[in-house]
Amino acid sequence: MAIDFREQLLLLKEQLLFKDTIRDIDSFDNIVIAGMGGSGIVGKIFQELYSEKPVYLVDDYKCPTFVSRKSLFIAISYSGNTEETISALAQAKAKRAYTVSISAGGKLSGYAEQSIKIPNSELQPRCAIGYMLMPLIRSFSLANSQEITKAYKLLMGLDDDSGECEKHAKRICSSSRIPVIYGVSPFKSVAYRWKTQFNENGKVLAYSSSFPELNHNDTMALAETYDRDRFYFFVFESGEEKISKRIAVTARITGAEFNMIEPKGTSTFEKLFYLIHYGDYVSYHLGLLRKIDPADVSLIQRLKKMIA
Amino acid sequence: MAIDFREQLLLLKEQLLFKDTIRDIDSFDNIVIAGMGGSGIVGKIFQELYSEKPVYLVDDYKCPTFVSRKSLFIAISYSGNTEETISALAQAKAKRAYTVSISAGGKLSGYAEQSIKIPNSELQPRCAIGYMLMPLIRSFSLANSQEITKAYKLLMGLDDDSGECEKHAKRICSSSRIPVIYGVSPFKSVAYRWKTQFNENGKVLAYSSSFPELNHNDTMALAETYDRDRFYFFVFESGEEKISKRIAVTARITGAEFNMIEPKGTSTFEKLFYLIHYGDYVSYHLGLLRKIDPADVSLIQRLKKMIA
């Protein structure tokens, strides 16, 4: 548990090179992915990127009724000891699904039919997102080696200079604002990733939603809520004209100040990891500015012990 | 467009008696439900209640790749003119899915293979949740007539006396707080419904999450965020011991004040509609207290015109 948090952030790019894959992915009708928090986000991201088969997410103790021999069930938990995920996996096994685990060890390892073991077990789960996501990216051919190399360089760029991220953090911190992140397809789940990073690294409440959904609800509140200046709105830029127009019109008619984040890179894979890492740095700097240890999640650990 | 908003709330209980069903539900491998905002919530609720087959939700323009002849595709839009939903339905038709629409008219009506037409076309979409949800509840046998009768009475009780809801609204309004709603299974999506009702009826920003997921992120922020007193936390009571313990421990170790909401009723169906209507009233009263018209969603209408 001795790796400095900044060092953990620097390790993300190396994780893109992790090569383990799921042995059998073709013979299933559906894919079910169980995971919570920093591990659960992996399933959310995958569900947005892959729609050749129905991908169903579990973020609780229960495995859905439909799971059968025809299901590929993937349990993801960095520690391998998340009780919700273990419970859902046990039920999936009883239903004869083909089960795969992705973890750095723990109870999950060796329990599923295939166990993918993450090399480094000393990271915070949220800092191991690359290790947990790459087996899915590679198994389902969602990125080629050129895109992975380019993404590596983009992450290195952010590691070398996260000054823009720090600027956002300063503006958030100086007036104690609540971050709100609006995602766009296929990065809606990355907006949720940012929310959780603000929660854990910056220890502030934070929220996410996405276009076009928020045009059906938040939009009224964006114009008329009290204390709008207490919020800090991040909006991911979209490559789709329809969505870009929605964003521009929403800003205009509500008067809300949107801080646009442009995902660098050409492929979806590059943009994905660029956005993820950008959010890592904004939340990390916010923690530092608040004089809070970004690594500390002692309360979450304490809770796990108290309910065990 | 002349029905008073309070009158619209009173109509919810009558909607439980709506009897139209989907003609064919048995011969499909998966179910895809497309819908946005106040109509989209219907799919979210159904996905929590039904897991005999994979239920996949679409809240954007695109229909997932896997949709085929073996898919039941349900497009839900109260107006029948939601552009995202129409776009996804058109793609589902091209993929030869069996398509069903639920709407009060509009372009959707007559476009799908089966069109379920909602009787009343003068409601706000968010006030027609019963009409849109009941065809799914009945088609998939998720409530019996006794439970429906009991739910009717529970809603009538809230219509007669929403004083408790008003008290919450007063406490929120008097110190300009931001509502945060924490759901529990199988009512996680109802927490999101409350969020959207606060957005539209009360015109305030509001957010939702659920147990146990929030124990992996929000928990740190609940203890250490700045300005925690600016938030007002609603937590739905859970019938499961494990989750109840999580809630109690979370409150204790973070020191956050949780306003517990007990879902009245015995069946899941009763509790579901009780919770929905309770949130209707809290957000409605908040709008009144803020001297804002709860019915008004003119900005959303304006946006739709500007992007058309």
C-alpha cells in the first residue's frame, strides 16, 4: 500500500499494455458484468462501446434471473473481495453461466472458470481502471495496437503537464463549487467516472448526467435553480453535430457557464483514456488544493469492516 | 393543455386502471426500451422489476447493433414526437425487431407494429407515468388486481394529505438546499424519477444515486465535502437487512443527516407507486413554495424548437 498516489496516476499508461484476454467470447447470447464503484465503471464503459450483444450490468448482490449457460458472466473487483460482486458471481455459477473474474487476487481469483489476474495489487482500485478495462477492450477488439500506442502518448502528455486540469481545480476550490459533469455518447460513463473521482480524490459531492437526456429534465433547473454559481459545469465536446447543437442551445437558453472539455485523439479509444485521465488530474489537484490526501478512502474501508 | 398541474397529479391513481397490453411478449431473446426523460424513466423502472430476459435501455438516437428479429423493441414517448426515440425506433424497424410504441399520439402512433395509445393527451409527460408503465406491468404480470386496488388507495391517501411531503419541501426551500435522493433496490430508478421531478416541478438542480453503489464513492464526500448543509438527503428505507445496515452505518460514520422515506404498502407494486407519488408531491410543493409554476417546462419546449 506504499505507492504514492501521484505515482499511481503515472502507472495508468502502462496498464494499456496489459494483454490478458477472455478465452471464449463467441458462444454466448448475452454478457453480464458485475462490479461496484471503481471496478463497476469498467462495465459501464464497456456497455457504451460494445453493442453486438446485450450487455447487462449488475451493481448489487443479485444476479438477474435470465442468466444461464448462454451467458458470459464477468465479475470485476480490483481487490477480489467486494461482497456484492462475490454474491452475484456465486449466483451466476449456480445458474451455469460461463464465469470470468478480473481481479488482483482475493476471493474472486480462482473462483470463476477463468480468472484474469491483474499484475499490481498495491493500487487504489480507481487507479487500476486500465488493468480492468483492457481485457475487455482486447477480447472484443475495441482498439488496435496503433490506437493503444497513441493513447499511451496522450496519457504521457497529461502526466507531463496537467496544468489545465489544475486550473479547473483552482476555480472549483476557490469558490467551493460542486462539480457537475455532462457526458456525451460514447463517453457518458466517463462523466460518471469523473463524479466518483471527485468523490474519492477531492472528497466533494459531485454529479453527472449526459446529453441528450439532460435536455428533458436538468435544463429547467439549469436556468432557475437557486445558487447556480455554486456549481461548476464540465461538458464533454461531442463529435456529433446534433449533440453539439443541443449543448450550444442549452448553454444559450439557460445562461449556464459550460466548461467544455475536448477529448484529444482520433479514435474512440484514445479519446476515452484521455478523458478518463483528464478527470483523474482535475480531481487529484482538487484534493491537493483542499489539503486533503487524494489517496485516502479510510471511511470506505471502515464501512466495509463495520458491515462485514 | 388546460389541466391544472394539481389535477394532473390527482389523475395518477386512475392511470393504474389502464388495461392495454403488448400482444406478443414470449418469443423474444431480449427487450429493448427506448425513451427519454419522463418517458425514459418507465424503461428504467421496468428493468429493475423484470429480469427474466435481458432488458436494454436506449436514451439516445441510436439503436444497439444486437437488435434483430429476436428483439422486442418498445418505444415510449408521451407526445409520440421525441426525436431521439423516433430515430431509435426507425433503426429497430430496419433491423426487423418486433416494435411496439406507447404514446398519446404523435409520429410514433401507427409507426410501430403495435401502437398502444394512451387515453389522455393533455398531461405533462411526467404526469403520465402510470399510463406508460401499466402496459409493461400488465403484459409481464408484475402486479395483480388486488395490489393495483391497494396502490390506488395509497395514492388517494397522498392526494388527500401530502402534508409530510410539504414539510420536506419547506425544509428544502427555507435554506435553498439541493435535494439528493438515495434509492435502494428495486426502487433505484425511483430515486432518479425524484431527481427529474425536482428539476422540472421545483426547478432546482437535484441528484440521485443508490445503495450499495454510493458506499464505493459518495461516502468519502458525504463526510468531507464543503457545504454539506446545502444538500438535503432523502434515503428510501430498504426491506433488506444488509442494505439497512449499510444505510445506518453510512449515516453514522459520515455524520450526514438522512431523511428516511418509508415506502408504504406490502407489494413491490404498491411501494413503487407510493414512492413515485410521494416524490411528485415533495417537488410540487417545492415549486409552489418557490413561487414557480410546477407545470412550466417552456425552456425544454423552446430548446426542442431551436434544435429541430
